[in-house]
Amino acid sequence: MPSVEEWKAIVARFQQPSRPRAIWQLVNTVGGYGLLWGLMYWSQSVSLWLTAALAVLAGGLLIRVFIIFHDCGHGSFLPSRAANDAVGFVCGLLTFTPYHHWRWEHSLHHASSGDLDRRGVGDIWTMTVREYLAGSRWRRLAYWLARNPLVLFLLAPAPLFLIRERFPSAKARRQERRSVWLMNGALAVMVGSLIWLFGWQTYLLIQLTISVVGGAIGVWLFYVQHQFDGAYWERGETWDYTAAALAGSSYYRLPRVCQWFSGNIGFHHIHHLSPRIPNYNLERCHRSHPVFAAVPPLTLWRSLGAINLHLWDEQGRRLVSFREVRRRRDEFLAPRPLESAA
């Protein structure tokens, strides 16, 4: 594992945003998304099936819009902070996500990813085996539902962005709270205008299809970034930032077309090491030094196995399935060596 001084020197030259590359990405992503909305408006006079098919494509492109939004939140997309905030707000409008509120929550995720003592903000709900077995029947049921693929990837994503993001966290500061209400007002204007233009039935068909597709893909990407065989979790006193980035964040090696739609976020180990690197520099940084080549890639096929990883086994230092916990329940509940000595 490289020292902090070593990896900071390696990544430094990739942290500088490029205005031309950022503008081109805005053209082919936000511009492309707007073009698809225009095509969907035209296609409704041809066939609603064609409209729905274009909405599926728009859902994929919305992931790339969200990556730009995400980079703006880190201040890495454009050289100017004001420009990042402006572009971030527009992309947040398209993804139904309040910019400043989400930026604040996401910063907490980066500061605590892989730390068992600081779970719960901006991450996938993860329990240890012992916490799960000691929980009430209702808590175990809630966790089982939260980890069910049908709920996690199909039913939950759209309500997460369309409904949950309409309300600020109780812990949010004034600026973050204000950003939620400001976004809600802007969304009311945008949605009202699109309903007036398309009609409410057509608008709902398009927006819900986009939200379901984009949300499902987005939650899946976020899931496999930290939930995979070989992931890293430690208690606060032994948690290490570098290890959490290089061992606890996946290098998701995707086919080129998927890599493009996902805005290079598969190089998540690089992103967690240095959030100041814009998405269009992540691959170049990964290929710049042998230390990153040592990070084992997670292939698209192998990532499917992550669906069956549900709980963190602190003794075995790995994620395990509900089935394994049921099968080895007595073993998991057996006193630890230190507990036996006490």
C-alpha cells in the first residue's frame, strides 16, 4: 500500500480540470439528453413504444448527467467554483437532486467509507453479522427488504430521487436545507412546463421510465463500488483512508460503451483516493502508475455475484450472504476469543 505522500504525488497532475474537455462533455451529455427529450416529443405522434424506447436510452444518459453533477459537487469538473455550482445546479435539476444538500451528504460518505463506526450517511445500509443476528425480527425484516434486489434496484431508486430528495436531512445546515427548497421550486417550474408541453400522461410515461432505468443503473453502480467480494471495512481505530480507497472501492472494468455512459466512475478506487480528479482524467490516472495496476478489477460478470453479499463478517473480514449466516448461525454467535477470556 503506497504512503499518503506517494499517492498524492502520483495523482497531483491529474487533478487540474480542463475547460475544453468539460464543455465537450456537457455538449455530448446534457445536450444529448435534451436532444432525446426533443425526439421523445416527436415520437409520441409515431408510437408510444418508440417514446418508451427512447426514454430507456435517456435513462442511461442520465447516469452520465449525474456523474457531471457529482464532479461539480467535488469542485473537480470545471476550474471555476462558480461554474461548478451553476452546472451542478442544472444537472441536479435534471436528476431531481438538490445540489448543495447532496454535496454535503456525499462529503460525509467520502470521509467515512469503509469505517464500521461511521456508517449511515450516503452509503448502502450495511450491517455486521452480529448486529443482524442480535436485531429484532422487524429490524431483520427491514434489512432483508432493503437488501432484496427487487427492492434495492427496481422499486427503491425512483422514489429515492423523486420523493426522498424533496426533504432535507434533520442534520443539514441552513445552506443545505435552503438548496432543497430552491430545487423543489425549480422542479415545480420545470415539471409544470413539461406537462403543459407533453400532457401529463405522456410526461409521466417518459419521466418514470427515465427515472426507473436511470435510478436502477445508478444504484447498481453505487452498490458495486463498495459491496463486492474482497471489500474493505474496519473499525474507526484501525480504519485507513488509503486502504479504504484502494481496497474498499472497486475498479469496475466495464465495456467501453458502459464506461462512457457511466462517466468512468468504474475507476472508483482512483476517485476515492482523490475526489479532485475529474471523471475525464480517472482512466489516465489509473494507467499512470503500477500501484494502481495492482488493484484487482471487478468485471461485469463477476460483479453479479455481489447481489448475494449482504452482511459483514468481522471475524472473517468479508461480506457474506444471508444463506451462509443462517447455515453458520451458531458459529457466528459463538463467543470471540477475547470474550471467552473475559
